[in-house]
Amino acid sequence: MTNKKQNRFLLIFIISALVIIIAGVAYLRAPSSAPTASGSLRVSLEDAKAAFDAGTALFIDVRSQQAFSASHIKNAQLLPLPDMIGGSLPPVEKNALIYTYCT
């Protein structure tokens, strides 16, 4: 390899390594409520509890009727997952914060 090719290879290698390092740091610093691949958010229990206490969110239980009857979050609405997938969603405000849960 000539010096010019070696220098070019070294430059590409260094830039690639820096990009990987920056991406890793950005990933590790992302908030716990970062969007998932589907665009939904995963939130911490503390954030969900704060929204519950403030009354600013709608909680939707996607489990079965039997599981919902056994226990559920106060004021949660039951919408079993098969119904939700079928497009049966409750009426909600356009900018409402909706938490779905199954356990």
C-alpha cells in the first residue's frame, strides 16, 4: 500500500470509530422514555405513577376480562389486546397521554 492509500484508510477507520463511539454515547444517554421501534414510548414506573397521581393520563388494560376483574389500576379502561388490534379504541382526546399495560 502506498502512503496515500494508508493515510486514507487510517482516516476512514478513525472517522468510523468516532461515529460508533458517538452513537453509543447517545444511546446510553437517551432518556428512559425514548421511543421504541414502533414509535410508542416506554416509560418508567415513576413517570406513570406521576401521570396517574396528576390525572393526566388514560390507563388501558389490555389483558382479559378475567384478569381485569381480579385486579386493575383504578379508573383503567379494559380493552383486551385482540380488540385493540382489531381497531376498537375508546374515544380519547387528540393529545391524550395513553398508557397501556398487561401485567
